[in-house]
Amino acid sequence: EDLPALLEEPTLRFRGKTILAEVIGELRIPEAVHGLVARLRDDVRDVRRAAAAALGRINDDEALEGLLESIGDNDGHVRKAVVAALGALGRKEAFEPLLARLREEKYTDVAEEAVRALAAMDREKLAEVSGSLEERARGVYEAFERGELNPGGATDEPADELWK
């Protein structure tokens, strides 16, 4: 019960915040959602990533809203964590924002994660809209359908380089 309050502790350093967010996510503490959403705006990338992952484990309207607000984070690693968290929530409200993210994403691993999340939410709808995707996004979708996606999405190369 003290863990959510620790998210607001100003003396807690970034490693402590990261570990705390991970523990809260593992325990799925809904009372911590507000603090985790606040951590999505932290200066440190790893804190934002851990907060996103934790929110993906807590199916809550505020978690969904916070993740949707962070889907355009300036760091690709954070965007990937947010997209994965939205996929974990599986809420249909996230389909269109994820589709928009897929359309503009420049990193392959984030685009792949977006396709996985979209397919988990509504594979039929994704198939329907796939024809309207730009060439790069459609390429990721088609690779997914062929089972060719990198299982961990472990590349940070810009999509332009990979889709040439």
C-alpha cells in the first residue's frame, strides 16, 4: 500500500523509480496508475519505459488515457514500450491511435510492435485497412502475415534503411 506513494517521492533516483514501476506493474496495483501516468513524463527514458510497461499490466481507463497521450514520445524505445502496453491492454479504443502511429513510425521495431498490437486487438480490421497503408507500414504488416517479423523487434535502425 505504500508503493504508490513512493512514485511521488522527490528524492527517489531514476533506478529506484524504474524498479518501483516494474514492481508495481508486477503486482498490478491500480492505486498507482495516477503516479505511473505522471512517470510517463519523466526526464529519464528508462523510467518512462518502465511506467508504460507497468500501465500495460493494469487495465484501467486512466492507464489507457496516459498511454495514448504518450504514444508520440520523442524516444523510440519509449514509443515501443507504450505501443506494447497498449497491445497488452487490448482495448479497442487504442486501435486508431496505434494505426496512426504505425503510419508515421520511422523505427522498424516500433512499427512491428504496432502491427502485433493491432492484430491482437482486431486482426480482421487490420487486414481491411492494410491496403490503405503506406508502402513501409504495409511491408511490416505483410511481413507479420508471413511470420517474418523479428520476434523481439530488436533493431533500432530507421525503417527507411530496412525497407529499401
